[in-house]
Amino acid sequence: MKLTTATGLKSEIAVPITPPAVWTPLAKPLAECVVALCTAGGVHLKSQRPFVLSGDQTFREIPSTTPSSELMVSHGGFDNSDVNRDINAMFPIDRLRELEAEGFVGKVAPTLIGFMGGGGDVDRFRGGSGPSIAKILKDEGVDIAVFTGGCGTCHRSAVVVQRAVETAGMSTIIIAALPPIARQQGAPRITAPRVPIGSNAGEPRNVEMQTAILKDTLRAVEEMTHFGQMKALPYEYRHDV
């Protein structure tokens, strides 16, 4: 039987392609590093303009001295109940300041970043917000940027910005509730606790879990040696527990 092939055929199923590797190795011990938090989970100051829930490519600069009680979320793509109970579930600002006081990290960056990744325009994140955020962090001497994201498109947008920051010469990692999305989008480094979307950094008001997730994530930045590595973390939280 003669076999034939047809040329020019295309699959009806979109097969995503992982972007090229971007990688900045960590050049300092954690105890000397300046660390920033960046989230696509819609976190901002209560005094700042809320995000447009249907899609928003802007970002908010959050002074790292801001009390966590002065932060809130504008996001319609995931259940906000955990974040409303404790902003640290998505944006572990109190935990990071505690790690600075402990000497685990050198310093919390002066400016932290919140944006709303749900329904966002990827090209505008890639060509606009991502490089702008990277410049802010670079100018402040950031060594490590830790990312989180809420919904599925949040994880996508978070990784787009993460890659821009990594490309600018800083080591980055995302704490992913949806690790397959983060990996496919080309995240340089990933940690993956067993948590629902909206609680990437741990169960609300569970200081021990949140601290452990953040510490293990920062250690992973030291330990990982090449693009695309992912580490599953042994911490579990479910809404129904």
C-alpha cells in the first residue's frame, strides 16, 4: 500500500508553544538580597483607583511599608473571600517583612507591585506594563521578585511580567496555584503548594503555612539551576477543609 502525505494541513486544536528560556542566576545569598512581591491578583491600596474588572493592563505601586490592613483586591476572576480575610494569602507582605526582620532576606524592596491579570491584553503586558515594572524594580536594586496570580489568565499575565523582570536581570519565581499554566507560559521558576486559586501564598491567617511557603519559594531561587524548574511544596489547604 502506498502512503501519501498532504502538505499545508493545520490542526484544528491550538497547541500552545512555550516561549524561549529567560534566565538570570541568583548572584547573592538570600540574606543579602533585596526582595519584591508582584501579584496579578488585583491587589492595591484602598486609596488607589480600583482595577477595571473586565480587563486592565495598568499596575499599582505599593510602598512596602504599607500596613496590610490598607490593602484590598479588585478582581472578578476568582473567589476573593480568602484574600478579604487575609491579604497575605495572595500577597504575603507581612510574611516578607518578618523574613527581613529575621535576617532570612536582606531587605524588602521599597516598591511592591499589584496588577489585575484577568482578561488582560497579553501584548500590552508584554510590551508595556512588564518592562515598566521591570524598570521600577531594577532601579531599586531588586535581586528577587516573587510573583503570584489569581485566575488562569492571571497566571498567564503574571508570567508575562515575570519574564520581563527576569529579562531585565533579576531572578524571579512564581508561587502558582495553577502550575501547568505557569509552566506552559514560560515561567523561569515555579513553586506549587497545594492551594486553591486566590490563596497561592497559603491559608488565610495561617502564619506558619504562609511563612513556610515563602521561605521554601525563596530557597528554590537559590537552588534552581536552569529555566523551567518547578518544585511541588508539601503544604495543602482546601476551601472545604
